[in-house]
Amino acid sequence: MSFSALPVAVFGSALVTGLGSSCAPAAVCQPSPQPGVHDLVILDSSPPPHEIWGVLYSLPDSTPLQYALVSVRATKAGAMTTDDGHFRLRGVTSGSKTLEVRHVGYWTLAVPITIPTQTGLAVRAGVGRSCAEIEA
């Protein structure tokens, strides 16, 4: 595939080109598979009701995923991960929700979850690189 055949989108003055394995030279970015439900693990911890605690890590090297945006779709619950990949969401009502993770250069992770009524939820998830390239 030639570079000109890759998807292109313009956001403001930045040009975003190429998604996937042909987006950049191998030495710059090693893309990972898109994440899915299997990349999120429910932990045994029991946060207080209406809270989601978790830790995110980068795939494939398992380093903490710093400064990722974690949110629950269709709610105002959102947080950014810390230097060690941890996050805490508060004010999440019980029931079926979608947990979403976003970070520049990584695939978006969107996973259906169920928040228990009596406790919160603790999760661990790996998120892989997407190798989107941004040119100024």
C-alpha cells in the first residue's frame, strides 16, 4: 500500500495520516492489535459503591499508561490516569455501562461493564499502540 492510499483526516491545522501497521517506519512504532473485551480484567477489589478504580498499561510492553482519558459513556464520569496508570471514577450509577479509554497514539478501548449495586468495580486493562501519525 502506498502512503498516498492511507486514510487522511484534517483537524484544525494538523494533518492526521495513516492508521495501522503501515503508518510509520517499524523503528518508530510497533502497532498492537486493537483492544477488545478480553483486554479488560475485573479485579477482586471492592471499591465503594458508585466508583470504578483501575490501572491501565501499554501493550505489548506492560508499562503504565500515563495520562489516558478514562470515561463512562453517556455520563459525566471521567478521569485521567496518573503517572503509574491508575484512575478513579466517582459518581457512576449501577447498571450496564460502557467504559472507554482514549490516548493519543493508542487504540480506543470501549468495553461493556456492569456496575454492581452494593459495591464499585475494579479493573485492569491493556491498551495497544495504533501508530497514528500527526504532521503539523
